[in-house]
Amino acid sequence: MNQKKITDLFILCLTILLANILVEVITNWAGRYLKTENIFKTNAISMAVTVIVYYPAFKALNEFLKSSTKKYIVNTKKVAGGGFIGIMLAFIIALVLLFFINLKVRYDIDIIHYLLNK
């Protein structure tokens, strides 16, 4: 697998993870805004938000996230000296950051607070 294909794969992975976090944020916000504890209503909101984010807005979101992610990877590659190691470093850093963001969004775990109080 050449470097271009690996970069494209990493960009796609990061784009999917960012879109998933966006769905979670919108779903959580909508649940709080509507102040519902009804699991059926919450599930319907979650399904609707998923469709809204992934279907009609996916192309625009995909282009924005792809360009943002690509800029990030290119800049990180420059800092790390380029090549495969730069791509891997950029991907690992972004993956760790997305992991921490996902913990906060889904489980309300602030990783810095969690690590400092352990």
C-alpha cells in the first residue's frame, strides 16, 4: 500500500469518527433541549439526527472534514519530517484526541480530570 492510499485511509477514518462525534453532540443537545427521559423519544431523536447528519449533509460535511483532516495531516507530516512516520504520527495524535473527545461526549469523562484524580 503506497503512502497516498494510507493517507486517504487515515483521512477517511478520522472523517467518520468526527462525524460520529457530531451526531452524538447533536443528539445529546437535542435530548437536553427537549428535556425528555422517554427512551422511545430519545431513540427517535437519535435516529433522526443520524439521518440528518449522514444522509443529506454527508457530502458537505465530508468535504469540510476531509479538507480539515487533510490539512492537519499535511501540517503534522511537515513537523514530523514527512514520510510514513509523519503520517502515522498525525493519525495517532488525531486518534487519541478523538478518543478523548468521544469519552467526554458519550460518557462525560474528562480525561485530564480523570488522570489527575487517579
